[in-house]
Amino acid sequence: MGFVGCEPVQDVVMMEYHNDAYRVWKDRGVKDKILVHIDGHIDFGWIADEDPSKLTSVKDRGELDRLLKEKNLWDFSGTAAAKINIANYIYPSMKEGIVKALYWVVPDPVWKKWRQRMAAKNILKHIAALAPAHSKIAGSVFVVPLSGLPCFNEPVLLDIDTDYFVTSSVTAGPPYYSARRVEPWTWPDEFIKSVAQKKIRSDLVTIAYSVEGGYTPVEWRFLGDELAELIRAPGGIDARGKKRAPDMNASCKTPYGNKGLKYFVAGRLSDAVREYSKVLSEDPGNVGAITGIGKVLFERKNYEVALKMFLEACSFDGGNAEVNYSLGRVLQKLREFAAAADSFKKAIECDPLFAPAHYELGRVYARQERIGDAIEELKIAKNCGLDGFSTRFSLAGLYRKKGNMYKARKEFFKGLWFINRLGPSYLLQGLLSVPRMVTRSVRVHQESKNGLKGI
């Protein structure tokens, strides 16, 4: 048992997929621990895992109705255990008593930005609202920067994602890095010095690379290895190992998949297909590569073939939120709206905090004239971090349809506020790319003024 950064901690477990930490904790027999989760993402998606057979023992009709309304509780499919993934593994850890409290340590660039800080806090509020019966668990979840960690009087579980070093937003959608080169905002040696000042004791540290899904650019994968060395032997690395990146990249099992993502983001679609095809030649069932080719086909408006790719990806990993979301998007384009809604619901079931799925489900509901449901989904998307002019203008239009001109006007002006913050060039781009949305919003504004005059 050592103070991390001051004394050696030998039990450091490395992994590609972060949900393997849950299995490590179970194998080690860990119980009732505080978890310090240092990551650009909370990984606390809700899983509907309550056994519905409990409902048969309820004798009071009012109590039964109340429980049935809590739709986020019940596992009617009987597949809750299979739903554990990188986005939600901390929830079962808390439910099973492995973890008693979660401290989510977000990157400093996130905490310093007001909007990002509020987005992180809104994620916690949404978790608490998912299932009131589990509010005790939600009440044991906190978000802080590293400097805000309290002093712990007991050993903790230390769980680190390498993407912590390169993440500046808790709300960005996958892939989580841009086409431009991403530089770490801090380095392992600086990070370890800060950790050492907090006097954190731990006898088990888990570190995830998270390269496969594009969270950590492959060129910075070595940061995870360097961090592990510093934890096992504090002071063992005299200088930053930035120049060692090319040598250590060779050990990464998915360099091509990550390259494919980078090319896709950069708009180099043919290069992206070439890289994804390399992966599939060696691993025909690689879900990331299959989905990546599907996204390229989607961008090229080849929706029928893209649909086949996303269905194939679902056959390999039906519990993947991103795959189900992508399937829903292509079904929207094919005007299969009921099927698209089912895919978005499946994505939300896999990751309840996946804001884009809530947003697109809201759009489908709006098309189906389910205005109340559409508003609720867009509000959830907003609370989960997808808060911008597009969401606000969409809400404005929905409130207009509902006859609530006060809220329509409020959302409209909030949308304008977001555009104004982005600057004139972005405003021009927005006006050119979404003319119908802006036109609808102007009509909302005019009708809102007329409605307010009559109040």
C-alpha cells in the first residue's frame, strides 16, 4: 500500500477497453472502495437491470403503477450483464458494492470552461433523474478537477484513462479528436507530481489506453505506458518520453483503425476506407472498421449499402451505442422512422448519456407529431452536453407547435446567443447550411412577439 507518486504501487493493470477494469476489480475481490476515476468521460451510463419478477410481489396498485413508470429500472430482456461496456461499467461496480463512491476527475481544460463545467454537472443531474429508486447511488457521484479532490483517510481505487491527457471536452461526439493534431494538455510526470500532492493511497491502479474507439490518438498511446512506469517506480523517468512515441506505437493492436478515424474526420474518405480495409483483412469482425466503412458510405449518400454495414456491425456487437446510433441515422435517411426510433432507443439503452441519440430520437418524435416526447428527448440531449444553437432552435420550433410562445421565444434567443459566441464566420456558415432551420426560427420569433403582445 503506497502513496501514489511517492511510493511504488506494483499492482498496475493495463487494458485497451476501460470496462475491463470492472472485471479486474471483481477478480481481485474488491469491496466497498472509493473510486477515483480520472477520465475525460464519466463511464457511468445507466443499465436497466432490475429483475421484473419483483413486480409480481407488489400488492398495492398505486405502488405497481409507480414502479412501472420507472422505465429505466427493469431488465425485460434478461441481458443486463451483456450490456456492460466502456460507457457504463462503473454503474454495476457501484450496484454490486465494489465501489461505494465515485469521484470523477475531469481534465483541467474542461473545468476551466464554464460551459464544460456545467455540462459535467448536468450529466450528474441526469444520472440522478434516470431512476429515483437508485438515487442513493447517484448521490455518491461527484465531479471535480484534480486540485479539488478531497483528502481520503483510506486507500482508494485509482482508475485512469489515457484520454484524460488529450481531452478538452466532456461532450464531444466520437471520434473524440479533431482532424488537426491533438497535443496533450499535461504530461505524465507533471500529472504524477500533482497526484503525489494529494496523498492518495492505493494498492490497485487500472489504466486504459482507449485507442480503439478514437478516444486517445494512437500517437499518444505511450502516455499510458509512461504513466504506469511512474506509478510503479516514482522518479524512474527523468524526462518526458515524447520522442519514444513512434517506437511504442508498434505495440498498439489497432493503429489502422485509429488512422481510419483520423482520415474520416479530415474528410479523406478514400484513405479512411483503405485503412479500415486493412483492419478487416486481418480481423473480419472488427466492429470499429465495419462501422467506419458504413460511415463513409453514409457520407457518400450510399445509404442502402451503409445500412448493410451497420447491420453487420450490430450482428457482432449489438450492445454498442455508437453502432446503434449510426444504424438509426441511416434508417432516417431511408425514411424508416419507426425503425430509426427503435435504433436510437437501443443506443440510449446501451448508453443513457449518449446525447446525439437523444437528439435524433427527438427529431423522429417531432416528425411523428409526438411533440411532448420530442421536447423531453431534446431537453435530455441538452442536459447531456449537446447544447447549442441547433438544439435550441429545434426546441423553439417544438414549443411553437405546442403553443407555448414564451418558451419558444426564450429558446430562440438562446440559440442566437450560441451563434453570436461562435463569431460572424460561423454565423454565415450556419445561415448557409441550415437555411430552413433559421427561417423557421425567425417565424418562431415573430409569432412569439405576437403571442406576447396578447398576454
